[in-house]
Amino acid sequence: MRTSSITRIRFGRLAAAAIAFATAVGAQCTLTGCAAAGPCGATGADCNCAECEVCRFNADLACVEVKIKDNTPRTEYKGKTYYFCSEDCKRDFIKDPDKYLASSIKKAG
């Protein structure tokens, strides 16, 4: 049982660190815009990135950052365009957008 408790504590700390990292990366792009290196490593006019709200919600750091291209999955919701790393994430978002945006609203407020 002790090993299980330690594993849960380590996983909880890892998840918290992953969420903090994803939030910091998103804040950097928001605060610095394209004047500095963006989260996708781009600079200047090439800084065309977004965050996959579904992956951010799930703390999936491998897919949080999305380089926006012509074929990048996207959808409109309440007048704003949201971009996704995959069609699967787009479908999940469309099913319940407020679920994925609720944590963004809490952080901003």
C-alpha cells in the first residue's frame, strides 16, 4: 500500500508541474506576442501558434502547442476560433466546449 501512496503523490506532483508548465508557455506567448520566441519556437511574423484546449485540459504537454497552418483543425465558438492538434480533440471540444474552457476562465478570473 505504501508504494501506491507514493506513486499517487508523485503522479499528482507531475500533473501539477505539467499544468504549470503549459500555463507558463501560454502566458509567455500571450505576454510577449511574436516579439520574442513563441511557444512553437517561431519568431517575428512566423509566430502563428495556439493551444489545444483539450490537451491543455488533459495536461497533455506533447500536444498543447499547435502550429497554425491551413489544414490545422479548428472551430468557432462564441465568436472565437479555437485550434486543435487533431480532429479527435476538435470533436471532443465540440461535444462540450465549456468543459474545456472552464479552467481557462478560472485561471483568468
